[in-house]
Amino acid sequence: MPLSIIHYPHPTLRHTSRPLKRVDADLKRMVAEMFELMYEHEGVGLAANQVDLPYRLFVMNQEGDADAREHERVFINPVLSKGKGSEEGQEGCLSVPGVYAQVPRKTSVIVEAYDLSGNEIKEEARGMTARILQHETDHLDGVMFFDRIGPTAQAAIEPQIEEFFIDFQSRRAVGEAPTDEQVAARLDELEKLRT
């Protein structure tokens, strides 16, 4: 079944992703599909749980341009450390389209991960790259960008977030969105395949 981007408050967005132990052709196909979805929706990063997968991986291209494929990166089992500095910057999210807020982030971080070929990644990231890494790693821990903002900023976007809740509940009521139990069972099944 083709992947699609799920919207908040779908339960998978609050699921803590499990580290991947196995990369196979099927996973590589999913990663390619994630890039296509990211470009289609004009994003710069996309985490696996945003496409309803419980795996600890995300894709990014800080140019957000399908013609700049040399900037494509895949991070498997990322760990961020040694964050330094702090600055606010505007963020949005493909799982809550149209919602934006000023989010405080570290200005630099060390990222350790693996790429799709199993090569180890260890580098310091700064600026926009550091922001994307933090945003996407948060997703893998079940954290949304608006969890990182203060109460005044949260209050400003609350009506928009409430619309996502209402939409999800109404789709659930007619069987178009899965129950918590269905999501948990599916994620458990998927985790057994690769984690």
C-alpha cells in the first residue's frame, strides 16, 4: 500500500520509534517514497512515523527541491548530542499543514546515525541543518514542534490544532481513521519485522 502523510493527532505521531536493526529492499523503497512525499508537500524533512511507520529514521533535503537530489540525506537510528546555543526560528510540519510557530532550538548539534548503505554518520550540524535534525528526531520520540513552544504561543495556534482533532475524531466516527488499538497492533507487527 502506498505511503501517505498522516495528520495530527494520529496516534503514530506520539509513538516512540524503535531503532532499526535491518535494512532491506522494501525499506529502501519506503525511503524513496518518503522523499517523493516530502517534495510533493514542499517539506525539507520527513520522519518515518509521519508516514505511519514505527522506525527510527527520517529523510531530509534542506533545499526542499527534487532537482537538488545531491542534498538528500537519510538518517537511521539518529542520536543528537552536545547541543550548543539557542535561537528561535519559524517551523511548520507536514503533519499539521498550515500551522507555524517560532520554536527555540540549539544552534548546533552533533548527530550520530547510519545512512541507507550502513555507513556511519558523525558530524556537527549548524543553523538550518541543525534545526531540521532536531525537528525530525523529535518526531521519532513522539514530540511535536508545538510541544517546544511556550503557553502564549501555544494558545495562539490552539484553534488550528483543535481543527485537526475535530477532523480526526469525525473521520474515526465513520471508520476512516483507525482506533488506538488498531494503530498499536499495526505498529507492533511492523516493529517485529525490522526492530
